[in-house]
Amino acid sequence: MNRIFIVDDDIKILKSLEEILSKNGYTVESAKSPQEFLDKIQDVPPAAAIIDIFYGYNQMDGEELIQIIQDQFPGVQCIVMSGESDIQKTLSCLKHGALDFLEKPVSLPRLLTSVKNAVELYNTKSTVQARCKILGESRLIKNVIQRIKKLALLNESILIYGESGTGKELAAENLHLFSSRFSNTLFRVNCTALNSNIIESELFGHKKGSFSGADRDKKGYFELADKSSLFIDEIGDFNLNLQSKILRVLQEKKITRVGDAAEINLDTRYIFATHHNLEKMIEEKLFRQDLYFRLSTFTITMPPLRDRLEDIDILAPHFLDSFLKENNLRFKEFSESALDKLKQYQYPGNVRELIKIIKNAAYFCSGGMIAPEDIEFKAENETANIWELTRDMTLVESKNYFEKQLISKRLKIHSGNIEKTAESLGMLRTNLYRKFRQLSISKD
């Protein structure tokens, strides 16, 4: 995209810049006020906006406009125009996300270089972000996507909650790719995959000779991720000693390698994830409360697939197409009844389990149309699945969960008929209605 917007209340400047940029191959539009600009870009935001800092009485200034753009249209690259006397305001705009500034009167070479850089950055980020898209149209997943894009603008640590298989790593990738650090590598650490005897060395690095086998200096993940982002999965699996060292890193933004005394300053954006109930772990003295407060300032919760089953209409064809292409298999598609069947399961393994089911259905289906009979759910694992879902719940929470699942399934079997559902459960209708309210069960 090469669409540029100019925002200035000086008509002469607008016309001059429009003419120059149009001659250099850009699609140019203009607005005489910040509000006019915001009204015009609602449907199709531009690649870049050249924004004057000051406008008429009772209007927002350029700094306020940039903050709105960063909030509502984070992909748009902003270039500030200012006079020499506006230097403090200009610096504030840069702090709030402006890419560059042009001093008035605007130099032609400087203008073209700045706009070229802005458009290239916009297009590069758009291409990269398109490769790592969170799929779904449900309200839950749209809220997650919106929250990720907003939090990506911060350099603060983020904590991602979610059951196994909900896409916590995908959320971390999106946080990184929508941030200003997107051009650098996102480093990943899965705590459960690291040997407990070497995990501190893997994270902090070590100095040669610091322990048996340390035959050279080594950078750890914290140091490797300097100027980029570091994703640490399953932070709840760290022991208390390591938790205290993580807290120090977050507070002081520096590390010390194992066996070394020198401190290393870092500029790293940390993203943590867990499927554990950290508040419960604090009560059990398994997780530091001070670290929890530090981590949980900004959080993202990835919803389980069972709470957004409508997204299967988008997810299933996508995963099917990917599997077929990766294995050079002929084209296949889901029948409507097969998609309906996929939406009737609860997926204790979440999206990861959906992918497994789709791969089996696609490979063993003999024709080009995947039918309901081609889809197999592992009913024999249901007991294990219930344990997986309820292992961090209290007895009351587990009981409520089971009751909600049972009543919801019976209600579906009887097509929403309250009388038949109550009869099958051996309940009075009045008691069933009370359960609807108590367990937040929809009767639709």
C-alpha cells in the first residue's frame, strides 16, 4: 500500500505536499483537521500520515491525534511536522509512537526519504503480521486480538493465561510482531522442556569454568533476546529460587551470568505464559506473590475452544488446507454436516486436539468430501479429559463444571425442550431453571 494522508490546517502546505508526493507515485489524501482525518480513515487506514502538531482553537493537537492513531490504527506510521520552537512537543510525539519528524519548511529530499521509510515499514509489518494471524470471528477471539494489538505497543511484561492447546504461543508471536521489535527474532523458552539442572544457565548464560562442562562463555536466552522479545512458557513451573531471580531481572533490567560478577544491562520485552492458577499456587506457597504482582499487571486470557465453537467454521477449513498442502494431498473439503459434528464436541485438548482430529479425518477419508462418519472423537479418553479440565479446580468448581456440561448436553439432545430435559435428569422444572441461573446456562 502507498496511500498517504496529510493533516494540516494550512491549505498551501496541503496542496504543496499533495503535489510533490503524487508526482512520486503515492496516493495522497488530505484533511484540514484531526477530526476530519479520523472520520476519513475509519474504513481504510493509510500506510502513513504526515501530521502537523498545532491546529486551531478547541481542536486536538498532533500529540493527541498520534495517541488515538496508536490506539485505534496501530499499523499507521506517523510523521510529525513542526517548527523549531515546537521541539518539546515534537519529542513527546516521538515518545508516543511517531516514526519521524519533519522541520518546517519541509525539505523535499527529507520528505521523500521519510515517507519512503514509513511506507516500507508499514508494508513490511503488514506482510509479517499476516503470516501469524489468530483466526476466528467470535466475540471472545476478537476481544483477544484487539487486546493483543493494544498491549503490543507497550514495553511492559505480559502474562498470557490459557489451557494447553489454546494458542498461548501464537498470542506471544502476535504481541511481538505487532510491536516495534517485530524485525528482530522472537526468542522462545519452554521451561518444561529444559533440564532442571541447566535451566539457570540456559536463561542467564554462564562464564567459562563456572561449573563442570562449562568450557566456554555462553549467552543465555535473556541476553540473546536483548533489543527483542523473550517468550517464557509455563512460568508456573519455575521453583521459588528461580522465581526470585526472574523478579530481579524484571525490576532491574539486568542479569549476571552464572559464575560471573559482571552485570549486563538489557532492553528486552518479556512475555510469560502459564496454564496454572497462580493465585492458588501463591496460597500453597509455590509461587512468589511479588513476582505475580509484577507479571499480572497486563494479562491476556486465551479462551478454550469449547467457548468459541463457532470459530470452527473458520479454523477447520484452514487447518485442513494447510495439512493437504504440506503433504501434497489432493483437494478435500468438509460437508456442512461434518462441520456441524465438529462443533458438537468439547475439545479438552483445545485447538491442538481439533488439528489432530482434522488430520485423521482428511487422511483416512476416501473421497473428496469429508463426512460426519469420517470424524472420530476419542470417547475412550473422556475420563482423562475431565481430569485435565478440572485438575486445578476446587471440589465445588469441579461439581459445577460437570453439572453445567451434563445439563447443556441433555438440553441439546432434547432440542431445548425444558420438560424433557428435566425429566431425563430426574429434576423438577423449577429446579432446572434454578440451575440455569446458578450455572449461567443458556436455554437457546
